[in-house]
Amino acid sequence: MMKKLALLLTAIFALAFTIKAQDTKNEHTIKVIGTAEMEIVPDEIYMSVTLREYTNKEKKKMTIEELEKNLVNYIEKVTTTDKKDIKMDNMSAYVLSMKRKNKDEVITKSYDVKFKKSQQVYMLYSVMDSLGISKANVSKYSHSKMDEYKKQIKIDAIKVAKEKANYLLEAIGEKAGKAVSVTEFTGFVTVNDGVYDNGRENNYYSNSISQYAASTPGVMNLGGEAGNTIGDKTIKLNYTINAEFAIQ
């Protein structure tokens, strides 16, 4: 008798669980897309700098060691940039050690420098020739609080999705309930001139610094006037969330 009762209770619980699962599966939901945007002014400007050995007018060969010393000294003392923000490309260092075996070899060396002000970029560009810089370009724009901004824009996107679900359902006398699913559809960052690395966050690419200089003869534009200059750059964050809510 007890065995039959236990089997009956098990069957009842199984039936109740099946009915509950079916109710959940057939729950009415609404699917919406929430998008949020934000524009921020970069406080980190990354510059790629390449030095190349050469012979000056006095027939003296300017070695890579001398050029590097002058470059680091200028960046540290004149642009007031911390030495830790000057990094040499590891592959460049390896190639240097290999080429140094040949004394007649003309050696090049690359560096990545992080500046905090656009004026520091202009200052370095203005002395390119005297420092033996063969190439310099802004490679990346970013912000020291980028992770915080990205977190906030995602929060804003899900809030927009919930708000959209509510005002759509209000038209038919319903309202959005609990979230059934949330999916980060896409997230990308662009610079305001439309130049960006498609598909990868945190990379904000620009054209060569010399292209900016070409449009501003003489003293470079530091005042943010109309024109395509580093000083008036902004970073646009755009995130999209797919969300599904139960209909109450």
C-alpha cells in the first residue's frame, strides 16, 4: 500500500512539473533591441614613432643610440611625459641586436608613446627632423576610464530596451515583466571622423600626423577650430543589446 502511494505521489509531482514547464515554455514575451550612444573626449593619444640612423651635414653618422637618447630626453623633459609611457617595440629591439653586427647597416627602431594632451603630439611633430624621426603617426585614441564608460553604455542600453518594451506594450494595455534573455548584440567604438578598426574594441585609429599638419600650415591649430585636427577628436561609443521580456 505504501509503495503504491509513493508511486502515485511521484506521478502527481511529475505531472505538476510538466504542466509548469509547458506554462513557462508558452509564456508570452516581447523581444526588443536597446541601443545607447556616448561621446567622450580622449585623454590618451598613442603615437607610433620610428627612428632611423642617418649621416648629418657634417658627415657624422647619427647612431640609433644617440637618436634614442635625444628622443627620450625630449619626450621626458620638453613634453613632460613619464618615461614609463615610452615603450620600444619588442620585435624592433630584436632586429636591432641582430643588425648591430653589421656596422654599415642603417638601423631603424620603433617606439609607442602615450601622450595625455594633443599639444604634446604637436610638440613632437614639430621637431621630427632634428630628432631623426623618419615616421610618426597617431595610432590610437583612448580614455583612461574607458572600461567604466563601456560598462555604463551597456547599462544604458539595457535600460533603453526595457523602456522600449514598456511603451510598446502600453499601446495594447500590457507591460513588460521579468527579463527572459539578454544578449549583447554588438559593441564598437569609432572616432568622430569615421576612421576606426572594424570589429575590435579599444582601437581608435587615425591618419598620419603629417596629414593633419598639411591642412594647417605654420603654427598648428590647437584651439579646436573647424578642421580635421587631433585637438577636436571625440570617441563615440555605441552598444546594442537584444533583450526579451515576459509580458504581464
